[in-house]
Amino acid sequence: MDFRYQDPYPIQKDDTVYKKLTSDYVKVEKLGDREILTVDPKGLELLAEEAMADVSFMLRSSHLESLKRIIDDPEATDNDRFVAYNLLQNAAVAAEGALPSCQDTGTAIVMGKKGENVYTGVDDGEFLSRGIYNTYQKRNLRYSQVVPLTMFDEKNSGSNLPAQIDIYAKKGDYYEFLFLTKGGGSANKTFLYQKTKSLLNEKSLEEFVKEKISDLGTAACPPYHLALVIGGTSAEANLATVKKASAKYYDNLPTEGNEAGQAFRDLEWEAKVQKICQESAIGAQFGGKYLTHDVRVIRLPRHAASCPVGMGVSCSADRNIKGKITKEGIFLEQLEEDPKRFLPATPPHLEEAVEVNLNKPMPEILAELSKYPIKTRLKLNGTLIVARDIAHAKIKEILDSGKPMPEYFKNHPIYYAGPAKTPEGMASGSFGPTTAGRMDVYVDEFQSHGGSMIMLAKGNRSKDVADACNKYGGFYLGSIGGPAAILAKDNIVSVDVVDFPELGMEAVRKIEVKDFPAFIITDDKGNDFFADLAH
């Protein structure tokens, strides 16, 4: 066979709408017969700073249109509409620029493709990192990165650095970028499966997808933009494609393969997987049709003895934004500045929520919750204790040393969360729930000591949690994953640190809430909403 080179990912067009940031920092110089685009490194810094700011507070118009379609769909459940409406409200609050759309303002990721005729004269990663640093210092974002000092000792970097920066070489005289901020929830729902040729038939692939969609769960804040990638020259290539596909970066790939091995979208399988997601009845967090907005299925070449399959999501905080530097200037993708235009004139109708007074003694709160079945919608008023991963580990150390469970863990419900920075004049920064499953390992032991009797977070949990709640009379309440800004603005009255202040965003806090929305997910009889769905 004759030599043939194929661009592995032949993106056929770019229909992105860009806004111009500036004409500064770029000039064209001659080097012999070649024209060189010379970019002042300050331009890289500016682009990264603006990208991280925009993507933390605004979303793509197409994403917001997808949420509006859920509200308008007569087949959507009340729960689907309730989540979609809350997410649209949250987008409107975040676009004001004070409260980011999600409290987990993510790991900063930059993918760049630098033309051979682009010259900066510096380590581009340094100046892109400086721009990221500027935004996280100036805006009300959370520092989530921890750096290892030894194999087991870590500390928060205090800047949200380091960022992940990957720069590729290409032909041309322009520089293009994809910026992402990926929170822990969606990052933890990225999966690699090492399969074989036996998967590549209609029946086996359909069964595989049904099984893995069931495993996906709701911890990463659906509705999702789901990416499924089959094949890849390596496992690493597969997962890199998953991430970019979930960000819609590969939407304009061809829709058929060729003998040179080009990547392509399989539109037929996208429709099939979307149907599987809808029929799962998991819905937009609490049951229904809309586990996913849409699906991208990409087929790649593979080694004959290997068939990597990757799955990943972009969550309800769909934080992806493109940028470019050309001889005309520095450009950034235009995100939606007026999300309110997508809100319906009247909120979707819902049954009245049950109001729960969290300031009663714990036995009385438990007795009140015991009256209602799983899926009951609640409005919580009163005191919550906020604690997540490191705080739970610290409390386990207290128990292991023979000391008693802290009273605050016994007297109040526990909210798994970690806030973003608090804007001036507000009671709280963005403060949505974190993934419950990471705390599953502690539940049985803590409840045996009288703590964690009511837990509030997002996502599905293990059977061990349902068994513990059944044994000790506890409850797990689900909060909507995603609307962190509106929770801070409308539902959180005050925030005070009560323990482990050295842990920063992981410190134990006491918060006062009003009309805080939640659902009963796991009850004191061992019933579990997500387990029921699986059956």
C-alpha cells in the first residue's frame, strides 16, 4: 500500500462565535520568505485570564437552550423540570459575575495548537498559568488543588495551580485553544475499559452501554453531555478524545470512517445511546428522562489486540471555552451573557415541599423524616454542619484515638460541601453539594457513634450506606448538584468555621439555611431511591 498521511482528527469547520479581546500583543514579521506571527507573552496571559473568568460565570447558549427544552418537553418528569429550572436560575445568578456557577471551580486545563509560524519566545505554559493565577486570585473562585510534599502529606497550593497545559504543534500562523475547568465530580466520572474485538457487534455493545450507563449515576450533576469513545491508538489517546468530545470540540468531525483511520462521529450510535440514557429513568438527578442532554460517540482506529473504550461527561457546569490568536488579534468564544432569556414566564408546577425544622433535637428531626417516603421533596430550615473528605478523615482519627464523636456531628445534619470564596457583602460564596459517595466508607462507623444521622449531598451511594441507615435509623438527603450560586444567594443565611480552620475550604463549618431544597434519597428503613431505579 502506498504511503498516505491522514490528519487523525479532521475537524471540518469551526462555527464558533468569537468576541475580540484586543488587537494588541500581536504583529506580523518577515523572516526571509516567511511571515511570522509574533505574540507578546502578555497576550497569552490575557487570554487565559479572560477565558477562566468567562467560563466560571457563564455558559454556552446551546447548553442553556438544552435546559429550556427539558422544561418545554411534555415527556419530562416534574423532577427533570425542577432541576432544569433551578440550573437556569443558577446560570442567571452566576452571569452577574459575583458567584461562580459551581462551588468546585475546577482544575484549570488548557489545550493549545500552536502553528509553526507562531513565535512567543517564552515557555507558553508559564504565561498561561499566570493568567489562570490572576483570575483565581481576583475572582470568587475556590482553590481546589492540593500538592504532595511527601507520598502521604499534602497541602492546598493556595492558588489553584498547577494547571494542566498541553500544547501541540501544527501548520499555520495562528494559535488555537480549548480552555476547560473540570471539577472533581465530572473528572471522577471518566472511565476507561479495556475491551476486545468481542465488544464490536450490535448486541454486545448495546449490553455494555446499558450496564455502564447504570454505573454512571448522578454524582457528577446531570443532565450530562456524554462522550463515548471506542478505539484509540493508546489508552491515553482514547481518554484525551473523551474529554474533548464531551466539550463539543469534535462536533465537526466526519461522520464516516476511511482506510487511513480518520476519527469519526457515529450518529446512529449517538441516537441509540441517548435512548438508552432516557430509558434508564435516572433522569436529571432524581428520576426521569434527562440523564443526558446529548451524546457524542466517536470511533477511532485501534491495535488489533486492544480495544480501549472511554466514557466521560461534561456536567451541568459545562465549563468549556475556545480561544484563538491570529494576526487580527486575540479572540475568545462568546458565551451567553443573558441566561434569563431562557427562563419560562412561570416556574414549572410542583407539589408543595415538606418543610423541615433542623433546629429541633436530632431525634425529633429523624422522627419527622420517618413519616415520608423516599423521593419526598423537602425545604430545610435551620443549622447544617459542613464537612467533606479531609474533615471526615480527621474525625475518624479522633474516634480511632478513643475520643468521643464531636457533638456538632451528632446534633446537626451533615452537608458534604466546600465553598468558593465569599463575595464582599454576601453571607456565602457558591456552596453547592459535593459527591456523597466519597464519604460512604465513614457512614457505618460514624452512625454507630451517633453522628452523620442525616447526611445531605449529591449523587447515588453504595448499599453500605442504605444498610447503615436501616441499622441506626439514619437518612441520606439529596441536594441538586449544580446550582451552587443560587443556593449561596437565596438559601444560605450565614457561614461560620467551627473546626479545623487550617483546612481552608475543607474546614468544618456551621451554616444557617432557609428553604434549602432537598429530596429523601435513603431512609431509615433501608429504602434507596437509586437502588429502586436500578431494579
